[in-house]
Amino acid sequence: MIQISGMNFQQSSMWPSGSIERVIVQQMHEHPVVYSYQSLDELSFELKLRKNIIVSARAMNQGYAQFQPFSHSRCNPEYWYLTNAGGFQLKPGVMPSDAIQDIYNNSSLYAFECATAKMIIYYHAVLNTMGESLFNQIFQDLYLYSWHADPELGIQLINTDYFLPGDVVYFNNPEFHPETPWWRGENAVVLEDGAYFAHGVGIGTAEQMIQALNKARMPGSTQSAYLTNSVVRPSFKHLAKISMLSRNYMTYKIQHVVIHHNESSISGDRYRFYFYCK
């Protein structure tokens, strides 16, 4: 169910039949969950950003960036410093938009694990939604490492059985082989056609994601990998507010502490646990 200013919203026909936006709106109507917005503009912004998350995920799948654990991360030194922990620190004087776009333009120069991949997708999608000028104003000190995020993204972790295209979900592999710990799980973008994108695996159904993880279990293991009910989303409402305020938005903020854990492919929940236990 969709509500705008407390009133039920049914005008799915505002978006073309077969469009990603229309698919998302239809799923919102079908879910026994209330998706509440203050205005039509706020809803439209979320739909646009969700669409761009999907577009960015598909573009990453078509590129040449490799999956690698933190110890083998790579980046283009023209735009990023590669830290000892395997993170990418934006270089002084480099426009954040240029650095994010370079990961797609020169993808063969990059290698990263799957949580970092999702943050790259988020930034790329926000860039394509807000535009370069506002993006560069808001995200001036980018650091890419696992689930570390700029506060303005407003990363949210939600437990729900109702996923929407553009969400990031987690496939957990509880009995992964200790010699290949990067197969502990897969962070995956929910696509509009019911498939998923996971960096290092590609695009596939839930069953295919689970099969890929099951091949990396310990000998004698009995517990299958499975799709959890943990969803990661940026704060669409906060980002919509920034976009509407545009140049009048104040950018002073306290950056989040970076949790360097050296565990590839962890869930957002696991990163949050490390964050609050720090």
C-alpha cells in the first residue's frame, strides 16, 4: 500500500507499463506494508533512485571489475589511494563524481569484494539521480571499504520478508569452507525481474545464488545457504530532501568511524555489529 500525506495512492498509470518504476509501484501496492510519503515528489525520487541502483548493478555486471578479498583490492591510482586495509580513499583535488564514474569507465583497473561493490553501486546510482554538482557538494571525502558509508546516504538495515527492486539482500552460507571465507555469503541487489546481482557471481535467481554458495561449503556440511530477511537500503527520504534543497543544503557532518574487519562478503548486519561493538 502506498500513502501520500496520509491518503491512499493508486495512480500507477503515471509510469509507463513495463517500466522499472511501474514494477516497483505495483509491488508496493501488493505488499501488506504501508509505504508512506509526504509528497508525490518524494515517491518519484525513490522510484528514480531505485531504478538507478538497478541500472548501476547491471552496468557493474557488464564491466570487468574483479571480485577479490581486501588483501588483493585494486583501484585506479589516478583517483584513489589504496589503503593498507584494502580500501579506496579519494585523492585530494579529485571530484568525487569523476572517481565513482571511473570505476565504471575503467573497470578493469579495479578489484573489490561484494559489500564494497554495493556501496559503489549506491554512490553511482545517487550520482546519476542527483547530478554531478550536488553529488560533489555532498560527498566530498569518499572512502570505499565494506559497508562503510557517508552519513548522508543514511544506510538503513531492515528485517522484512517483502523486498523491492533496488534493495540489497543477503544470502548467508553458514557452513562456508574456512579456506575460502569470501564465500560466507553474498550481498545481492534485487532486480526488477526477480533476479539478483551479486559481484563475483553475476546475475541469477535466488536458487542459483544458493547453489553457488553451496559449492563452497565445508566437506560434510548439511546446512544449505539461504536468503535472509535482512535488507539494506539508503535513506530515500533523506536523499530526496537533499535533492530538493539542492544548493542550500549544509554539508557539515561528522564522518562515521571506519571499521576495518578484513572479512570479505559480510552482511550489513554483521558490519553494524562490529560498528556498535567498537
